[in-house]
Amino acid sequence: MINDVFTTEIIKDSIVALGDEMFEAMVRTSMSPIIYETTDFAVGATDAAGNLLAQGNGVTAFLATLDTAVQSLLTHYDIDSIYPGDVFITNSPYEGGGTHLSDVVILVPVFHNDLLIAWTVNKAHWTEVGGAQPGSVSTVATEIYQEGLHFRFLKLYEKGQPNASLIDLIRTNVRLPDSTIGDMHAGVAAANVGAKRIGEIVDKYGCESVLFAMDDLLDYGERMTQAELQKLPTGVYESEDIVEDDGLGNGPFKIRVKVTITDDKMIADYTGTDPQVPGPINCSYTGLVTGARCLFKAVTNTDIPANGGCFRALEVICPDGTLVSAQSPAPVSLYYEPLIAAIDVMWKALAPILPDRLPAGHQRSVGATFVSGVHPQTGELFVMGEPLVGGWGAAEGLDGDSGQFCCANGETFNIPIELFESRYGLQVNQYAFHNEDGGAGEFRGGKGVVLDYQVTAEEAFLTYAASRTVSKPWGMNGGQEGSNNYAQILRHDGSTERYHMCTTVRAQKGEVIRLTTGTGGGFGDPAKRPREQVAMDIKNGYVTAEQARKYYHHE
Amino acid sequence: MRAASDVGGTFTDLVYYSIDESTGQSGEVKTAKADTTPPNFEQGVMNAIEKVGLSPRDLDFFAHGSTVVINALTERKGVKTALITTRGFRDVLEIARGNRPDLFNFNFRKPAAFVPRYLRAELNERVAFNGETQQEVDLAPLAELLEYFKSEGVEAIAISFLHAYIQPANEQRVKARINELWPQVSVLASHEISREWREYERTNTTVLSAYVHPIAKKYIESLEEKLARGGFDDKPYMMQSNGGISTVEAAKANPITMVESGPASGIFAAAYLGETIEEKNLIVLDIGGTTAKCTLIEDAEVKVTTEYYIEKDTKNPGYPIQTPVSEIVEIGNGGGSIAWVDQGRKLHVGPQSAGAMPGPAAYGKGGTKPTTTDANLVLGRIDPASFVGGEVEPDWNAVDTAFAPLMEELELSKEAVARGIVRIANANMTNALRLVSTNKGYDPRDFALMAFGGGGAMHAVALAEELKVPRVIVPVNSSVFSAWGMLLTDLRRDYLQTRPGLLSNEHTEAISAEFSRLRAEAEADYRTDGVDMTSAELAYEYFADMRYTGQEHTVKVSVPMENDQVRLGDAIEQFHNAHEKRFTYRLDAGVEIVNFHLVAKVLVPKPALAKKPFTGARLEDCVLHTREVDFDQHGIHNAVIYDGLKLEPDMALFGPAVIQEPSVTLVVSPGHRVTLDDYGNYHVELNVRQIPQG
């Protein structure tokens, strides 16, 4: 065994690099744009017991889903029934790894001789997993059974042999089988790339050295996090907010948090959050842990790659059966909206003590939009799914960022219009900042966006879900709050319908689906914004002359 | 006399040689260095020429590479630029792709657009995705718009309309009208810069090219003028990022093509040399003072991509530049990279660099932090007696002071820390080399590692051991390889055209026709540039970016052609193989072409490479001395130090050894054998004999 300090460092770096290697493999092999363009996935590796070693950039919203998936898997299988060449699949929302059924986890055990030493894992949003609605997303589901195929820690491969029956079952039960099976292959390929690389590292340095380095890596994560945690003021910080609607017309629902910072710990207690709801905006405890981890990482060390050691100092408390700790058979399609609200409420609680790390409130919604129809040229079914960019909040000394994906996203890319139009039966008429009121401040909130899709297919169906549709992104220190997220359909007859949550609303050829995202909250009293800066805002069209008069007292 | 100059951040390199009339071989390659002279970079070039007693009238051929474009971009020293785009889309440039690579930084800001919103104008016009013009552009508001731009001090205008890559007519109308109304202003339209889809990337590329256009144009014209005044009868050629040279006219029309010209010429020189010495599969590594750059060459072919970014890193989305650039992975690890320990007690090397000033601690110019170069010195790999070509006496006190804090934090000796620094630096470079090789499905055992740049020879053997590459090649002139490489390149233009379509029998004609159209365009462009097409020797290479139906990401494959007709079956098979190599599987699905890619070269006659003189000298006479060198895992050995300038073809020597030239140090650990080929390139064959006792 080579156990000098630098060799250990090099092994650790190689393990961390696994994340990037698997990320690359996933992006490149995937057949669906929701993976390769919006990178709605995460890849990573854990040790044999499921402690996160490395995770590849995708979105923040999967931060607690890889390690907990392994941990839950180990409660389903005896270690003796896990073999080299096995590949496991799960999308169960209520256990480790769980979010909603569309996000499928692939797990590959890594062996050295007969010893299980690690896991490579990925979780990706598949285009289709069946269920009542195209794209497997619904705003009206009342039970999980309507939301698609449900895999609870099944073997997709055993000892290298594919489980043909299971694959056939998937193929038969989804609307776009080629795409779905392609997503499955991409997940398996990415996990295998990682497993192969771990094998190489073990061959080079020896098993014992690698296992030692894994433990050392976790300890390093803990040390780096503690160093930052020490800098935070101890105390108790509380906040609450709402999620407007569950898709069935119920709501609003309350999310509460009490954050306690001690000398060496942070405790996020969500007790007091409303019970789980009839519609599909429930989030499981795994989702909640992800949310709390995101914010915890944002206020401690944002630089080092996430690993299990980074979260040893975080405790997340929530009784079962709330909006953010839902139990079976609660529908969970839109789990990410309460998850983001859980991040945001913790953010709002801590922002006053960390004005250099946390800006005012942002659009706080994925704004997930799905449009399906039949492509006018090819005659084939298309299902377009994408998140939307919006405005982020201002911070002390900085205007908010305009047109950025929400905090649950990350390395997420919008779909280029030129590709979009060739692929879907829609033409984009504008992709621009809007001028709704909101975000005024000494530092301005970032701008929200308006996006117009004109239907070129004979007909198209809109599914849309957002929060911050009635409530608005919060301002700080006297800054104005931001603006709302919503969808509209501009009809041929000149009428306009507004939606906050809707499932497969029909639009005819030539009608326009308009999506508007919120402007972020402002920071500080608008009257303090220097006159020349307001003049520049007017010149740039970020602020209208009327808004300048009304909010900035600028004539 | 053939000459090339490469303007770097600190120095301007000149490489030149005459051609031996009797043998047709190039004469001895000579070099000169002068200080780089911003902002009038051409002055440094003239200074270098004069310094060695040459005059422009002595030159028959002059190629030039410069960082003027990349510097203007990274230092934000371009001109005030405006953008004209399709109604409804002026914010595309600011929204960009909406991504946040710095995932957990909730106070993230994306980099600012190069054109502020008040200078982003919209016109009514529309082309559909299939190229059909739905609305001809309304030029009526243009006159007033240009007056506004003038009043704002605009000096360059970018035009970028949706789907102009496939139907540029509306852009052409706007450009023509601007040329009439305001002939002095720089105007670049997106279809002239890129014919690929993705509106943000194409728009940003057009904007950046416009932003540097007046500066690059003035620079090239000053250079032309100074050379002409000195008696140079021809026109200089400009090095481009695609590894070829271009005429000055082409470079002035689209200066963004010069953005990565320095690294590109080194890589193409590596491919050329590789072909000459029959090493067609190379992993190429260029280690400079601040960064290391690497790439992979397969079958003597350099990979050229249009997915290039500036200022992109793990925290910054950077700015995309959709222009052909040789595929490079660059990391912040060079000779001047600083070693440091973080609060978790982890040793890092780079990306901060001590640069040329103050430089490594041993330079004694005020550097207080240990660098990779200092570590190599401590380990005896660098000869203290010939440090920086013998010009500098190492400042050992400064080295000790710089190492002290790390020794304390890590509780290790100076030598152990130095070993750690070199090992971490090597690991960083190994990870970069892995990105271009194993991560893309290549087995390093099928390649040789060609290393150049100031630090290439120092680290190459250790990296080859790590990657299991069987051979290392350190070329002659390795410290001025980039400038030398410009003398080996041809005129090159890349034509990429997005035109998605299935690879099927009924499309064979259309595919062949598209390549024919691109060939005709290439010939016309060369003619416009003033290349004499009656004597020019044209060579074409055919590529396409292909994908499986339903996939987005493409693989670039070479397209087999026969009598100007595509060999469809072979093309499809090429794609399946390339896809499987890159992604580990093949699909039983349709194959589509997304981008056609034609490379059109005008071949420049080049003399044969100079051979190193052979006098039959004995190896013993080339020995300088022996000294103790620390080979890390291989132990400390009394190594033989050779004078590289005296070594001759056919000689063979074994590690532990160090070969020294004034600006090259080749470290050969035990067990490896070095030979020289006819040209004087070093070939290190790994693990050929048992390691002797140290």
C-alpha cells in the first residue's frame, strides 16, 4: 500500500474527476434534449456504504439523490445478492434517491475481486416514463399510479445479462420508446465509464490505498465545510413562505423553517410545514434533504466538489407526511416546486446575516413547460419540455442577474431557438426581457423573460406548472418585491387566458402560448439608486420612464 | 529566406531559415527573441527581424501569428460595438444559455454581454427554420438607427438574424445598405462568420469578431506597411486557429479566426512532424509558463472543432466562439504555477502563476511563492549552473523562504514538498491528457507523446509513465515550436454548413451537391483573396458532423468521396465506428448529417526538414557532467548529464540521464532509452531495460 500524503491526494483527485468523466459520457450519449441540453441529471460515485464521494455538475436539485439511493438499495438487497455486472434501477419517490418518477436512478456496484468497494450512480430526467400524460408530468394527478412506471430498486442487469422482460415492459409502456430506451442506455454507459475508471485507479494504486483515500476525501470535505461554518454567526433564524396551488385548486400551503446554527452544526427544522396535499406538488424527504443541502453548501464552501463529508454538520428535521416529506401514494410530479420553496425559505431566513452570499428572492420556479403535438413536416409526435429562465434578486452592491435558471437548476441550458423550431411544431416570436413592475431598489432585481411560442402544428397541448404565481420574489432592505410567473394562451378571437397550473390545454394553429417569468427582488431603497444609473437603466430599457418616476422618484 | 513570427505575451519569437539550393533542404533553423511591444505589436516583429541583422527584403515567405485578437477580447480593449438582430431577440445575447456552472454560488453573475442593451437593435424580418423567408427585412428604420449608433460612438456593427446560417439574404440586404450609408464603419454579418445553427453562439461570435475588427485590421495593415517599406515584395500570411494560414484579406474580413493561433500552429507542426517521422498517432503536450495545453492527433489528423470558448472555467460559462479551432484542453499548470495549501491542508499547484514577473522564487526577482520550476530545481532536474540558459544564478535563499511555509504546514522536508509539487503538477496534467485520450475512447498505448514548449521535455517522460504511453518524442526547436510550426502550414479555409438531413440513398446526390457548392465557394473566396488559382495546388478534405436521428450531439467524421460523389455506405460505417469508439455503443437508427465541413487548402511549397549533421562523434564526448537527480518514485540517482546540442543521430543513451540544451531540459528516468532520429528529434522509449542501482 502506498500511503504517502501526495499519492492519497492524487487518488482523491482521480475520484473527484470521475464526476466530470461520467457527466461527459452522459451528455454525449443521451438521446433526449432534457438531458443533453438542460442537463437535468446528476452523476456520481459513493463508497460501498453509500457515502457520496464525487458528484458531476448537472443541477443542484439532485444533491441528495445519489448517496441516499445507494443507502436505500442496501436495505432492499443482501450484500450477498449483489454481483459484479449488476445494474440497478429505481425511481421510487418515497425512498432514497427519490424525487418524481421521471427521474430515474441507475446504480452500478464496483467490485475489486469479490469485495464491493464503491458504486457509480446517476439520476436523469427521462423524456417519458408513461402514465396519464405525455412527458409523464401532470398537474392534476391525485395518486402516484397516474404518474408513470414505478421501479423500486430492480435489477436491470444481473451478472452482465440484461433483464429483457423489464426492458420490454418499459418499451411497451412509454410513448417514445426509442428515446426512453436511449436514456436508459446513456445512464448505464455513464455508470460503466465510472466503474471502469475506478477499476483502473485500484489497479494502479492498490485497493487499500484507494479505500483509505475515499475516507480521507470525506474527512477533507468535512474540514473544509467546518472552516466556513465557524464563520457563521450562531443563532436561531426563522422564516415561512407559501406554495400557491396544488394543481387541483387547493392552497395556498405554508412552508416553515427554523434554522439553528451552533458552533459546529446547522439544523434545519421544517416542523410546522403544512401536511401533504391532494395534488402533485408533494416532495419527499429526500427532496427536502437535497434542498437543505443546497442552501447549506451555498453558505459554507461553494468551491470544493460536494461529497458526503460536506454534509456531516447538517441535520434536517421534518415529521413524516408534510408537503416536503410526503408518503405513498401522494402524487409528486411537481415535487421540485416545494423543494425550491424549501431552499428559498431557508435562504430568506439566513439572507439578513449573509448579505454577501445570499441575494434577495428570485423567480423561485422551474417554470416547467411542456408542449406536445404532431410535427407539421414529419408527421411525428413531438413532446417539448423545458425549464424557463427568470430574474434573480439583487444583493448588496450588485444588481440581480437577468434570465437565469432557478436555484434548483445549474448547468442547465436553454434550447437554441434555431434547433427548437426545427424539432417542434412551434415558432418562437420573442425571447426577451419584459417590463412588468418589480425589483426596484438601490440595486435592481434581475429581469424576468417573456417567451412566445406560436403554434405551427394543427394543434398543440400545453402543460405548465409554476409557483410565485400570486406571491412575489421577496425584496431586501427596502427593495421592491419582484414579479410573477405565469403562462397565457393568446387566442384567435383576441381573448387571453392565464394559467398557473394546467395540463394539456389545447391551442390551435396560429395561436400563441406566452410564458412570463418573474423579475427578482430588489435590494435597498430605490431612492438611493444614483440618478445617472437610473438614467442608464431607462436608456437600456430595463426601467421604463414611468417606473423611474413612480419607484425611483426620477423625472 | 522563410520566416515566421509569433507574438506572445512577453516575447515575440522569430524563426527563420534559408533553403539550401543544392539539396532542397531547409538550412539551420535560427531564432531570435524581442520584447513584445503593446499596443504596436508589429514593432516587436520588426525589432526581432532587425536584431539578427535581417531586413524584410531578405524574406521570400513570412507567416505571422499574434495574440492581438485574444488580448483585445480578454482585456476588453475592442471598439464600441452595436448589434442588429431579429425583432424580439435582442436579449438573446444577454440571456445567453442561462446556465450557472458555479452551482452553489447563489450570488452568481453571468459575464456581461459585449454589447449593452441600448446598442442592441431589432429589425422586422423573419426566416423560418427551413430557410424560407417569411418576411423580407424592412430597411426603412436603418438610416435613423445608424445616426443613433454614430451619436453613441459606435465603431463596429454585428448583424445576426435567426436562421441566417441557411438563408442569409436579409443579412446581406442590411449589410449592403449599411455599406452605402456609412462606409467607414466595420460591419460583419453572422453568415460571413459562421454557417452553423445556435443563434446565441453565432451572434456572440459575430459580435466578438466585430468588436476586434478595427483593431485587427489596423494591426495587419501596419504590419503589411512596415514589411513593404522594408522591401518585402509579397504579403505576409496570418496564422489562424484552424492550424492553417490565411491571406491578410481573409484575416481582416473575419479576425476572430485568429483567436487561438499560437497553440494551433504548435499542434499542426506536431502533426506534420509526426507524419514525417512516421508517428501518426500522437498525444500532444505544450507546457508553457502559465498553462499546459494538450490535444490528440489520430492518423496525422488534427481535430478541429467549432465548440470553442474563451474565459470558460468551472465557475464561468465564458463566451462561445463558433469558429474552427484545433481541439485543445488547456489547464492552469505551467513552469510558473504556484504551489499552495488550502484550509483543509491539501496541496494544490496552479492555476495562479508567478508569470514572467516576478517569476519563480529562484529567479530572485521578488517571487515569494514556490513554483513548479523551483521544485524541479530543488530536485536537481534543472541544472543550477545553466538555469534560464545560464543567464540566472538561482537565488537559493529565496527558494528556501518560499518553501518554508509549506514545509511547516505539511510537516515535510523541502525535498519531499518539491516531490509533492511535481507529482501534483504531473497529476493535473495527466488528468488533462486523459480528457483528450481515454475519456474519448482512445487507448494511450496506441500513441506517442510529443512534448514541447519550455516545460514539455521536463515532465514528458513522467507523464508517459503515468498514462502508459510507450514513447515520448521531444522535437528539435521544441521551445519555439509554435513559431517554427507556422512555416509548415498551408493556406486553409474551413467551410461549415448546417443543413440537417438523413444519410440515405435518395439524399446521396444532395449531399454530393452540397460539397460541390462548398468547393465552388472556396475557390471563389481564394480568388477574391488574390490567390493565383492558375498555379495554386488545391487540396480538399471532407468531413461531416453526424448523429443518430433523435440525438443532438454530433461526431465529426471524415466523409469518403470518389469522383466528387459521396460513398454513402462507407460514410455511414465511418460514423458507426466513430460513435462506438467515442460513446461505447452503436444504435440501429438512422444517421443524419447536421453540418457539412469542407477543408480547402492551398498547399504551400515547403523545403524538406533539415537533418542534423552527423560527424561520428562519440557519446562520451557529449557528456557534460554527472549530478544527483531526484526521480521521485524511481529514487535519487547519479545521473549523466548530456549536452543536447552535441548529440547526433544514431546515438542511444539510457536513463537515469538529463539532456540539456539552452532552453530544453529532457529528464529521463531510469529504465528508458533515448535515441535521436536524422532530424535530431529525441525519441524516448519507455521501460526497455532494468533499472540500474542508484
